[in-house]
Amino acid sequence: MLRTTTRSLLPRLAQQSVRLASPQLAAAAVGAKRVMSSKPRLSEEFVADHAWRQTNHIWTEEEVNSVANTHYKPANSTDVATHGFMRLLYHGFNYVTGYKADDPSVNSVAWRLIILESFAGVPGFVAAGMRHFYSLRTLRRDHGHIFTFLEEAENERMHLLVCLKMFEASAFTRALVVAAQLTMGPLLTLTYLAHPPAP
């Protein structure tokens, strides 16, 4: 806004200064116009504008086909432990929800989706709050991380609302969602406070 206004005023300022017989002012205005028309630097306003983050990339057919489905093989004891823990969570969740990958029932898919999406919406929102407070405490800019985490939380919430258009959540499911928020919220908050790079 300020840059646009300045650009529009410079030619008029140069003409006016010529009419007022002030060669020094005219030269200064012409020089300023030349600087403004040169290759622009990245301004703070440009860097702070994160509107572009709202537009997600739409993959072409070629890009989709170029992605290889690979599996990372655990290389050390930490990898093996993490891989085993994730498999335990995956198969445990399948057992609890009654989900069978070869022939899933409608109820197991419904419960699985509602639980997964409602749980998945918590970490992004907590992370955004922690980044927000960190930015306030340090009096420094965040450079878009807050918005990215909020977008992730919103994405999961919208998945949940789409699921609820097709499936009905029971009282037990609703209670489980509340319990997840009450436990995951404080746990993630403490995690992010103890180790800020965690998000």
C-alpha cells in the first residue's frame, strides 16, 4: 500500500518540483523513482504475508505416479523400538475398533474414522498455541508456523465433520473424544514446553 502510493506520487512530485524551479528536489525525486523501479527486495510485509499457504498444491497425474511406495527399514535399536511401538498401536487400535483390513465392517470404519480424526485434531491446535505463546514471550516473529499448525488442526476437524455426515457417534465415542482431549491437551502442552522443537 505504502509502496504503491509512493510510486504514484513520485512522478507528480518531480513535475511539481520542476514547476517550482527546484532542481535539487526534482533530481532527488527522479533518483528515488529509479530506486523504486529497480529490482525489489523482499520486504517484511511480503515475508509476513502467508495467504499463499491457504492454497494447497494440486498434484498432477504425473506427480502422483512418480511417488514410489517405499518402506523404511529400521537401521538401529531406536528405529526398531519405534517401529515396534507403532505396530503395537496400529494393531491394538484395529483390535479395539474391530477393524479388519481384508474385510472391514461399516461400524469399524465409522468408529475408526471418528476416533482418528478427533484425536488427530488436537496436536496441531496445541502446537499452534505453544508457538503463539513462544512468539509472545520472545517478542519474535513466528514466520508462519502458527498458521501451518492451525491449518493442520482445521484439516483434521473438517475430516471429522465429513465423517459425521455419514456416521453417527455414540455416547461412548463422544465420551472417548472428550477423554482424549483432556489427556492429550495437557500431555502435549508439557511436551512442547519441555522440548519446543517437538511440534
